[in-house]
Amino acid sequence: MNIEEFERRMETASPDELLALIEEFEEVLTQEKFYSGWFKYHVELAKKVGYIQTLVFGARESFAAQNNGVCRVSHKEVSRRLNMAKSTEREATKELANIRLIEPQMQEYKTDLINVLLEDAPGKNWVKTYDRVCREVGYIPAMVYGVIEGYTKMSSGYCHATQRTMADRLSISVNALRKAIEELIEAKYLIEFKTNKRTESNIYIVKWPEEIE
């Protein structure tokens, strides 16, 4: 729903429909505000706790960095940002709390107030994970897109890394990485050139999000 549709529906809405309409539009605005950038996928953290927990930490860290270390968003909003089931996000958040990377504080207006311990974030070894790719293709393809983009910056716009190298960096299986690459190619985020099937020395070219029609 865009602003023109919102204004049109406001004109004919009954008093009972009005509140629901406003809440729906606020949700659209929230999504546009929160889900238009990127967040960090910490490589070393993934080796210790797994990729799901690392994605959730990165999303919450990004929110918290804009709010003095406090992530004042609900499980629903974090899971929507990641394009992840809410139950999966909630379980990962609990596991992050158990290892004290985040500290749940209280609940206010159905919003989880979580202190993200930014000073304990696992270093500078991270992969840029784009919200748009999460939203359009999924969170594993978003991780894979980010790691391939990182390698292209090291090699004149091309990624020569093997699938095993990239999978190990993200702490996912090669099969999961291959599937994500196929999805990214189908969504036109990647172009692939097969050079040597035996050694998996394929070359990938990244198309930037703004280039995708």
C-alpha cells in the first residue's frame, strides 16, 4: 500500500476500519524505514553458534547501533527483516541471550527491549548482508550474495573463490550455497561463468541491488 492508496481508502473507511487502516499503513512505513539497508554477518560468530543465530545477531545489532545499543523492535519485525519464521528468530534470540551477546530487558507495548552488547561483537571479519536480498530471495541467498560481493572487491569485480571456500566462510554446507547461487542467478543478482567443472573454479559477477529491475 502506497500513500495514494492510503488516502483513497481513508476517504471511505468507517470509524471501525480507520484504526486498522492506520495500523496497516504504519506497518508499511516501518518496513520501508527498517528494511532498506544492510547489516553485518559476523564470520567468526557463525563458526561458534551457527548461521541462524549470526543473522539474528546482525539484524539486532544493526537496529541497536541506531538506538544507543538498544534493539527496540519486536520478534515479528526482526523476523520480517530477515524473511525468517518468527519461531526460528525467537529461538535464535534466546540462544544469543544464553551466551550473553544480548541481554533481554523488558517488554513495552509488545515490543522487545533488548540490549545488544556491541562492544562484544566478534571483530571486523564480517559479510555485508542486504535487506533487499533477504526480502526478495531469502536470508541464505543474502548471505551468499554478500560473501560473493566481498570477493569481487578483491578481484576487479569478479569472484574466483571456490564454492567450498565460500561455504566455509559462511559456516553453511556447499549444497546450501549451491542452491542459494541458483536462486540468486534466477533472481538476476548474479551472473555465472563456468570455467572448470572439476575444480569448481566458476566466476561470478555481482549485479548491484539498484541494477535489478
